[in-house]
Amino acid sequence: MNWDLSPLFSSIPEAEEFLKQAIFKAKEFEKKYKNRLYTLNPDEFIEVLKEYEEIWENIGRALTYIYLEFATDSSKGNFLAKFQELATQAEEHLIWFELEFIHLPLDKQQRFIDNAEVYKYYLIHLQEEAPYKLSEKEEKILMKKDLTSSSAFVRLFDETISKLKFFFNGEFLSEEEVLSKLYSPNRDERKKAQVSLTLGLKPYQDNFSFIYNQIKKDWKIDYIDIRGYDDPESPRHLSNRVSKKSVDALINAVNNSTFIVAEYYNIKKNLLGYDKLYDYDRYAPIKLTDKTSEISFEEAKELVLNAFKKFSPTFYEIAKKAFEERWIDVYPKEGKRSGAFSHSATPKAHPYVLLNYTNQRRDVFTLAHELGHAIHQYLAREVGYLNQDTPLTTAETASIFAEMLLFEEIKNSLSKEELIEVYAAKLEDIFATLFRQVVFTNFERRVHNSEELKPNEYNKIWIEENQKMFKDSVYLTKNYEIWWSYIPHFIHSPFYCYAYSYAQLLVLSLYKLYKEGFENFEEKYIKFLSQGGSIPPKKQFLELFNIDIEKENFWNKGIDVVKEMLNEFKGITSDYTKQ
């Protein structure tokens, strides 16, 4: 199943012509309004802001199209680069708008904000970013330089990874395909997959180290040396609309609870009957039944739709549209990027979901996860292009909630043996989203606070931070030490990863409210998703769910839910583990 991009464009030439029209409109916008914002009354300003938003949406529509083309065919990198250059030309004629707004007299800014309705928080956030903005000339220089700095290294990383082939049992596999082998019930196959992945990555270690060094160097120059942020994380916290204090509280709560992970893997070791658990055993399925672990995409589709239908007609109808209207590109293929994502596109189209489905149970949860994103993005179209994107800290909320709905759907019809299998998989999913992402953040903190690193230095930091999570429950081999090098978030979006943990604990708390019968939960949750990024997260959660995400003890409540799940798992496995 391939996605249908025709709601965006029917061809690359059509998208290119549309983008050129956006350049023309941006130039006309600049001629008409630059240096005139101070002359506008609040109603006139809103009309100008809407025109500004429409031009940005047109740029975004063209860039979405070419990115989706590139995501399924990395040979189209030249088109992606061309579109990025054209987009930069348009953006050069728009960059003045936000800068001019933040330099208006504060009383004028406030009058515009008071009349802004759905754009209110967008303008307030511009004020929050004002101390880190440069002059228009400087911003234009940085915009142009980005094409040959960080974004160029991101493209190099993506193209390198997408072209890698991993030799496994006499054939060459893609990264996604060889990673799927780590979930094999056959231990020898998992070990071969570990060796295959390592051997495939190893020749490129110098390249990946160089790319990462340039990414973190560019990040430091841009955000600390030029813009004046206090530390490498601060730009991400500001864009996420959260304080460093709340992020530190989250990370401390997780780091102080890694005994949960170690305790689980010691139970898993006993269930598998192993004397020692190696890194390639982490994802070994616990099989107590003879049922096949493979799930076809059609079966996955039905499971997810049923789970969504029981929770909300809105969830069900949007997911159904996604399947019927081909929002989804399903299977791995030559030149397709690895992993999975949901791209919000623009309010005038719909989200697009990329999968690399390999018939594993975890792929079913990935489908639910990405459709959760798509539902969130589809609902957020109501607040317009400038507001549709949520902070990363809440962007994962619907996706992880969707996984919980699927978990509930699956576990209710299982035998005790099957329940153990599914519980183990779900706990491991939570560990991957919660604890592993904090490990990634711990790794990034050390990397970004170091000078240029050699491959062996990256390897050392990677092993040390991972071992803190597993303690003595998992033995990390030498092969595992280079696996930091294929993680795309380190290159694409520094300090992105803690947002997964943030969202995981938020979701566990929200899901508990839902199961406890919180009044009008579905209605309030749909409202929350529909608000997109138009309202600060703290205000959203406090007003809709009476949750204060700034209180430190909030994170420990989420951790308590994970502890409860582990205790439930211990209870149902007590007859199977060695005493």
C-alpha cells in the first residue's frame, strides 16, 4: 500500500511551479506591508497575519510533497535540495514580519495580541523568543548558510543510512529489515542480526562521527555563540514550551527509577531460561504459546480500528479515512527511509503516515502510534497552519495514548500465556519510550558538553549511559557500542528525545483518568487535541484535566503507573519464573 500524494500535487513540476508562485506572493507581501505594521489597527493586523499564514502554508505544502517523495525514494535528494533553496528564497521575504512585530512598542504588541483570538499564543511565543532573535540581515545570512551546514549534514546522514545494506543469511537487508530480526524468537538469528548491523555500520563510523560533530558544533554556534542561549538544551525547551526545571525533574525521576528496567529484564532472563541476557536478547519475544507472532497489515488494521472505535467515534472515523484515502505508505522498499512518522502536511490536505511494516507485533503498535499522531494532526487543522504543530512534549500524547488503547484491545481476549507475552511487549515499549529516551538525552547532554569527539569516545559514552539503565540485568557487548550512530534524532533534532518520555508519563496519567471515569474525558481529550499548539501545554492540562505539569511530584505519579504494570506482570509470571 503506497500513499496517494495527489491531495498535495500530482507531480514534482507542478509542486515546483506552485512554490515559485509562493516566492512571488512573498515578495508582494513584503512590498505591501514591510515597515508598516505600526500603522495598522488590530483588525487590519489580523488580516495581514492571515495573509502571512497562507503564504507559509503554500511553502509548507510544496516542501511536504517533496519531502514525502524523498522519504520513499532517496534518489530524489536533488529535488529536495532544489525545493529547499526555492523555499529559502520565499522565506527571505517573510523573515521581517516576526522581527518587526517583536520590535513594535509593547503596548502596540499587546493590542494586537488582545485582538488575535486563535493567534494569541503564537504572538506571545514570538515575544518569548524575542531575546534570541537577530537583525533581519543576520537572520537571512543564517537561513542561507543552513543549506550548507546542519541541513546539509542531515541530508548526508539520511542518504547514507538509506543506502546501507546489511548482509544477513546470504542476502542484503535494509536497516529496518535487519533491525526487525532482533525481535526474532531464534537467539542465533538475533545474534547474527546484531553482528550484521554492526558490520554494516562500522565502515562508516568516521563519517557518522564527523557528521555528529558538525551538527553539535553548528548547534552551539547558532544557538549559544550567536543567539545567546544559556546552554545547548534551552532552544529545545523554549520551542517545547517547557522549563528546564520541569525537564530536569522528569529526567531525575526516570534516572532514579531504572531499577524497574533491571528488575523486568531479570524476570525476562528467567522466563527465557538464560543464564545471561545479552543486548541482542532485549527484544526477544517471550513465547509461551505456539501461535504465530506474525500479524498481517490487514489484521493490524482491524485491531487498531476496533481499539479506536471503542474509545471514540472521532478516532475511528479519522483512522478509517486514513486507510481508505491512502494516507499511509506501508512496506519497506529500496531507497525508502527507515523508521516511521506521521507528517502533518497542511490544513488544506491531511497528514501522511510512513511505516516500514514487517508483520511483527511491534509494527501493529507502531501503526497505532503513527495513526494517533495523524488523528492529532488532523484535528489540529482547525486552528490553522501557524498553530497546527504542537510542542514536542505534547506531540506524542495522542500517539502513545493510541498505543494504550491497542494494548487494552489486545489483552482482553488473551489466555494467561498470551497475556504474559503481550504484557512483556508492552512493558518493553514503555521502556523504549520512557527510559531509553532519557538514556538518549543523557547521552546527548554529555556529547553536546564535550569538544569534538572521536568514534571511540562516542562509543564509551553510549555504553556508559545505557549500562546505567540496565545495571547488571543485560550484558552489553562490544558490538553494541556503535549503535548510537544510526539514531536519526541525534542528527535531525538535538534534544528531541526527552519529549517522548515527557509524553509517556503524561499519557499514563491521562489514561488512568480515562479508566477511572474522569468526567467527559473523551470530549475534553478531543478538545485538547483540536487545540494543536494554540494554547500553552500547562494551561491545557490544568484547565481540562486539573493536572499541573510543573509540579515535580507529577512525574513520580506516572512512574507509579509503570511500577503497577510491572507488579501485575510479576503476578502473572510467578508460576513461570525460577524461585
